[in-house]
Amino acid sequence: MLSNLLQRYAALPRRIRLASFIALLILIAALCILLVRCSMPDRTVATVATQTTTPGPGDSAAPSAKADTDADQGEEGGDASADVPSEDVNINEDLSGEPTVPTGVKREAVVRSFGDVIIHEPLFDTAYNAEGKTFDFSPFFSLISDSLSKADYTIGNVDGPMGGKGSRGYKFYPQFNTPPHLMYALKSSGVDMLTLANNHALDTFFDGLKREIDNVDKVGLDHVGAYRTQKEYDTPKVVNIKGIKVGITNYTVSTNNLENSSDPEATQYGLRTTRNSSPKKDIAALRNAGAEFVVVYMHWGEEYNRSVTDSQKDLAKKLVAAGADMIIGGHPHVVQAIDTVTAKDSDGKERSALVVYSMGNFLCDQRTRYRDSGIIFEFTLVDDGSGTVKATSPKYVPVYVWRVKIDSGYDYRVVSCGSVIEDRPKSMTDDVFNRVKQVWNELKKLIGDSARIAKS
């Protein structure tokens, strides 16, 4: 049979034989390339080294490490903790000279805020209990709840609506639907308020956003930035924190174009955006409602860009001119600078406010450098008896998302870097410990003297 095929091939015209030979070579080369690619994993970076140390009593809440040979499930680029060189950190020196609240203070309240919580699919899988068909997100916060509870009032953001499973089911990037069970874990960890205006707020459209607000109310958390009715939108949010009336508002610059797929009411009054709002009118309404200090929470900036954009700077000036006393931001998923912004109000009077451009990530499965970490930002509101409330003692707590491989996937703990550096968990590998120290140094260098670094 082979000889017959060769005879037929030899009988073909020379040009046809040459073309057939070239086509055969191309086919063989393509098959070779395909075989090589199929034999290679997508990512070969090991996220956690094998751990042989038995966790001690102090590690009871820490995840137990297992050798990680699977492909990284986070952002492309692998785990930033892999093979990180050791860095020197002097905790005592970095924490020295911490300012104290002025003496003679009549009223005082401590406020803390943290960055983005994003329930990617691996976190969802870890929190899900198949037997009970429910979720438990509380272990993720077990090592950071003391830090969240230190304040008189703690505020955070979840990227992704939490209106329940609904007809669409729970979803992940790029259009999230996050289990509302997460809110119970946040509340039990010391969280008091959620900012709901973010670029994923309409991922389940306006009906899902309204269900989320219902759920936030059921859990007993305060909220700002999203509304079910025009009346709610028009009602200023003023909270009493230890006798100090704090006005809080929240804007997002983007809805990922999902306003085009949502009910018109979503962007008329359902979500407070920079396009459907007047910060000057909003802040004036907060003042008229009794606010002694106004904090604006912004969802803005360019994702994964550690540099503050010109649009952020321009908007910050407009907000300060409109009457904001402090601006706290998120969305870039990396920490950005903290700065004092000065602007003139409509009367030509110069005023200043501290701007935290981005607090980075608080909990997520993004593993590349700068995206695996963030800050808890703290400031203290004081009235020295004059009746005027001012912000003092700005500080930040560097935090890191500790991820380890387990049989069923991954386990996670948010940890304060200073606490880990001072008292390293026995089950933490060298690579992870070195990454924690690196995060401390990265943030200390980035933020500089704009705020003081804190252990927890």
C-alpha cells in the first residue's frame, strides 16, 4: 500500500509534489508547537513552600500550609510572595514618636476605613459549606478583627452586589454577585458601615442593588452611596460617633457601562455617581443636617496604577472646594499616596483636606505585587472645647492577604503586617514572611510623612 502511494506521488507534477511537501512540513511544525504548549502549565510559580512546622497554640486561627504546585488562581503574574528576598524592618524605630491626641479634648472619636473586598471564585469556594449549603467568611477576618474593632466606627467597601443568589446565581469577575453572608462576617469583625457606590454596584442591575440594600439593613449595617427611592437619595447621611456628628457621602466615577442595561432609576437616584450628583449641594445638605465634619468616599482612579491620576487630583480639588473635610478613596486595587489638598471655596476662602487616594485591596485573590495588600486608614476627630471638630493623628495599618494551599483549594487570612513581623505565626513560610516585610517597607516609602505607620 505504501509503495502504491509513493508511485502515485511520484506521478504527480513537480509543482504539486513540492507544494504537498511544504504543506506537510507546516503541519508537522504546528503539531510540534501544540504538543509543547500542552505539556507546559499556565504558571509554574509555587505560592507556598512545604511547611513542616507544627502550628503552636498561637497559630490556632492561622491557615495550615500545604505545598502549592497548582497554577496560580489570582491575577496573571504569579504570587508575589514567591522567592522574595529578605528585608530589614525595625518596628520599634518605625513606630517611635507617635503623636498623641491634644490634651483638654472635650469630644473624641476614632474612625477607621479599609480597602476593597473582592470575593473571587477561590475565596467563594473556600467559604462555601457544601453539606450545609451555606457560607462562612468569618475565618478570613479572624486575624484582623481586632484591628477593625479598635475604632469607634469602621467603614469598608465590597466590590460586588450582595442581593442574594436570585435567578442569576453567584458570579465572579467581570460581573460579580457576592453572597450576602459576607456581611455577617464583616459586622462580627467590627465593621459599622459599607460604602455601596462602586463600579460593580450594578452588576446585578437595579433590582439586585435594591435587594442588596435590603440585606444590608437586615444585617444591621449602615450604608451610603446606593438608594432604593428618590427620598433615600435626597436624605443626607449623618452618623453620631461618640457625640460627634459626621456627614458621609460616597460617589463612583464608573458603573462599567451597566447603567445602559439597568432601569433608568438606577442612575437617576439608585446610585450616587459623579455624573448624577452635585457634591456642593450634597455637602451643603450634610451641613444643614448637622454634620460637623464631612467625609467623602470616592471610587475612582485607574486600576493597578500606583500613581494618582490627573483626574483624581482635579476631582479632589473640586471636592475640597465644595466643602469636603476628608476624602478617602478606593478602586485602583493598589495603595496610592496620601496628600493634603488645598482649594478655594465659592467665597474665595482657602481650605484644605487630607486625601487618601486609594487604600488598595483588603481581601481578594489577586496575588501580584502591590495587589496582595492594602491599608486600614485611621483618623481621630477631636473637639478641644471650641465646638469645632478637626481630624488629627492620621495613621495607617499595612495589611496583607495571606493565602496558603489546602487540599480543596486555598485558605485566606487578612493580617496586619506589623503584628506578623513582631510575632510571626509558626505556620508562615519564609517567602510569605519576607513578602509581609516587603509590604511594610513599600507602604512606608510610598506614604512617607503624610500619615504615621501603625502596627495594628
